[in-house]
Amino acid sequence: MGENMILLNKQFFRPDEVARLLALSRRTIYRMIRDGRLHAVKWGSGPWRISREALSALLPPDGPEI
């Protein structure tokens, strides 16, 4: 099973995973979180987590399904 298949089974993604899926830089993902364009939660002192729903909201309605 490839890495992308494992990512598609997840409910929450780290910023680096989202960056890889969207072909953006991690810096851009963190900027989008800070600006409120991408909803993310921070659990304790760990990394930010982005839900599958928040990630899907960035994609066009007729785009690929995450």
C-alpha cells in the first residue's frame, strides 16, 4: 500500500501532509491556518491537525475527493 493510500484513510492530517497533498509549501499551509483560510486544531503541544472536512473545503466542488 502506497503512502498516498495511507494518507487517504486518515481523518486528521499534519500540515506537512496537507502541503504534500496540495503541492504547496508547509509555510503556505501554516500561513493559511494563521489567516483563518484553513481550519486546524492544536492538541496539546503537538503539531496542528487539519480535518478531512477542512481539507475538502479547500477543493473545488467538482475536484478530486479526499
